[in-house]
Amino acid sequence: MLSLPPSVRLFVATEPVDGRKGADSLMVIVRDVFRHDPLTGHLFVFFSKRRDRVRIVYWDRNGFAMWTKRLERGRFRLTFSADGKLVPHAIEAAELALILEGIDLTDARRRPRWQPGRAA
């Protein structure tokens, strides 16, 4: 399970990217395409076209950090956008952990959560 502070958000690219891109190239996408500040400390997740590789990049106080996982067999199970646009999609750390473990979230449902009522 990923343990992140609540202030850190995760954004997954809705389209695959070239698996050879490094941290600098991916942060250009974050800044110019996603219109996010790469220095926020949020995690930005990119999957390769073959879906056998994932890269997570983020700002770590004094420089960019990149975490990579390449599957020896199989592919990550996730669905990309139908319209073909590269935009960020916010997810929770638990969802990313399940995807990285090879769990297909296509038919998963989120149960309703309690929310405090509004004052009348």
C-alpha cells in the first residue's frame, strides 16, 4: 500500500507515452500539456504504449525523482481515454497500488462514502 500524505495527489496520463522518456521530458508534459506545476510534489503517472512499463515522476525537495516498473510478463490493466486526448486523471493511492499489483479495475465499483451534511 502506498502511504502518502493527504496533500499529495496522483495524476495518471489518459494516453500512453513513449517509454523511453526521462524525468525531464515527462515534466515538460506535466507543465505544458497538463498545465500543472511540476514542483508541487504531486505524483504524475505515465504508462508506455505497450502497457508493460510505468513511470512515476515527482519533485522531491531538491530535484526530480522518477520511479520505474517494467513487467517481465503481462501488461498493466488500465483503460485509456476514448477520445485520444492526453490529460491528467486524478486517482487515489490505493487505486494506483492495485494497478501496480496487476489488478484490473475495469469493473470495480466505489461504494458511497459518508459525507457530512450541510447546515441548513
